[in-house]
Amino acid sequence: MSTQTPYSIDVRRMETFSAIELYALLTLRVSVFVVEQACAYPELDGKDVDALHLRLLIDGDTAAYARLLPPENGAAPRIGRVLVAPGHRGKGLGETIMREAIRACENHFPGMAIELSAQSYLERFYKALGFTPISEEYVEDGIPHIDMVRPVENNRASA
């Protein structure tokens, strides 16, 4: 991380958040993914109850976030909804939140590959973190995406 700002990591299930914490988290997600990206889609998709929610906190505020979906139906765990809060951008927190998300997946879902659906313009960023493309580019909610996987052999090696 390029900033020297101390941070803490909080990983937990949705039901452990207070109503105020959950409201703030969902407000941040909607602000980034729906409003900022001008993308009308169902941000509240029913997957949050089973997910782990990883927050990078600076001075008690959520500076960055990622949602970790557990493996289901034989699929790998997935990292999604990755964001850096607008007031904390330009500090290297994108890489930091992703390294923490990879570490959390390794701890909670050991011995498994990790998948994500990346916005296409971020493919190089995710490649640098050990992910490789596993699909052609496709458009989801009006934004070009590509599916990527971080094989098990990359886990524990570079996160």
C-alpha cells in the first residue's frame, strides 16, 4: 500500500452488523456501483446473507470493501463488490483490499481457487494479483466484464 495510513480489517457475516453499520455499508455500495457508475441493477441481490463482508477501516470508517461469496454447487469462492470509497482513492487501497480479500478466502476456503467477475478495464490489475481470464469479454449491466480465476497454486504464494 502506498499510503502509510494505519488500517484494520474486519471480516464478518451480515447478521453481526448493527443496523447503522449495515445501512452505511449498503449506502456506500449503492453510491459506487449504482449512482457513480450510472448502472441501474439490483445491488441488493440476495447473496449478502451467505457472504462474508470484508471492510478495510481507517479511523473507524469503511475506506474499502469486498464481498466474499462462499463456494456453492462445486464452484470456487468468489470475490465481488470490490470498492474503494471515493474519499480514500489514490492511496493504493485497491491493491490492499484485494490482497486482504485473497488472504481471507485462503483462510475461510482453504485449498480452493478464487474467482471473480472483473470489469474488463481492470484485467491487468487482477492479472498482477495472480488471476487469469477464463471467459471472453461479456457485457453485464451495460459494463464490459471478464471472468477470472486465481488458481490454488497461486494462493499463499503472492498475497
